Amino acid sequence: MTSRILIIEDDEAIRDVVRYTLENNGFENVLVSADGAEGLALATRERPALILLDLMLPKIDGLEVCRRLKRNEATREIPIVMLTAKSEESDIVLGLELGAVDYITKPFSAKVLVARIRAHLRQVFEQENAVEIRRAGLVLNTEEHSARIDGKPLDLTFTEFGILQLLASRPGRVYTRDQIVSRVKGDDYPVTDRAIDVQMVNLRRKLGEWATHIETVRGVGYRMKSES
């Protein structure tokens, strides 16, 4: 696999294990950094396909690295997966709000790590190239702005379609309410982020049994179940 991965992790043992794991699973272009400042510079210069970012870093902490990368036009689209021993909801939510696509708490399974990376890279490719999004019987056509489940049309509002498209474009990724509010726009859009819960209730009702594919992540937001 030719996708370049950048690991920003100050713990040498963890850094070496992650690099070894990736290289032994076909990732030939693995970059590493031991601190936030160097990692930020590497990400800006090398433009990796994905970044594995520890939160507790010297010089510049991981959340600030994430914030700066997402503010930079050249790096804002790079998927960032947080690697952290901190499991508090506030840290997870903040990282996701800043633009990280996923988080993995230490210690983690090497198989899970590789699977998550491959899934995010695949989702980026699909999102960049697809007019239709297909997920377990659901078909979304972004040009026609239409949705079907097993061939049956769904009568969705502009906002409901936008929420479903957002979740379906990245299965497994958790989106906070604020992220959903900021990314989905329309005339019927709610005023507050908490009103997104009302939108989700209505969307799930229209999806029927298929709604089980959408999960509520307590204290964080919503995601579509990963197909893997």
C-alpha cells in the first residue's frame, strides 16, 4: 500500500510498535515524529494520507497540532486519528470537534488499528469519487439528492438527507452534534445543536428497521456502524 502515514507519538516504544505494525501490513511509506512541533512541520511538508496523533506531546500538544492542521488549507483534509491513553469524554469530544476523524485509546489492538486506518483511507477515496453512496441496502445519490432503501424511496427533508449523507460517507466515524450542525445546511435547519437530536429521531423513524445502522455514542454524538 503506497499511502503515506505519519505517526506523531513521543513514546518511542509505542512509536516503534505502530511503525512496525504498519510496515508489516503493507504500508511502505511511514513517517515518524516524537514531538508536536516536528510532527506539524512534517505534516505540512509531506502531506501524508493519514496522521496518527498522540494527544500528550512535548513542545506542541496533540490538540493544538490538530487545530493548526485543520486551519491550514493545505492539510485540513488529511484524516487525523487520535492515539491517546486519555479516555475522558471531554478529550474525545474536543479532538473530534477540532476535526479528528477517529480516536483509539491505548492500549489498542494492532489489527483494530490497521483496520481503522484502511477504513478511513477507503472512505476518503470513496467520498472523493462517488456520486452514489451505498451502505447495506441504502443508496444515496448526491446529484439527484435522492435516497432509497432496498429500492424503496425515502421522503427526506434537506437536513435529514444531509445528516444521512454525512454519516454514510464515513461509516465508523463519530460526528458530534456541533459537527453535524456546521456541516449540514438547509432552510429547515435547527437553530441549536441539541435540536439535532430531534432531527435524528425523525430520520430514524423514516429509516425504519434500517435505523439500527446508526448508533448514538454517549456523550459524543452519532455514527453509522462500520461495515467491517
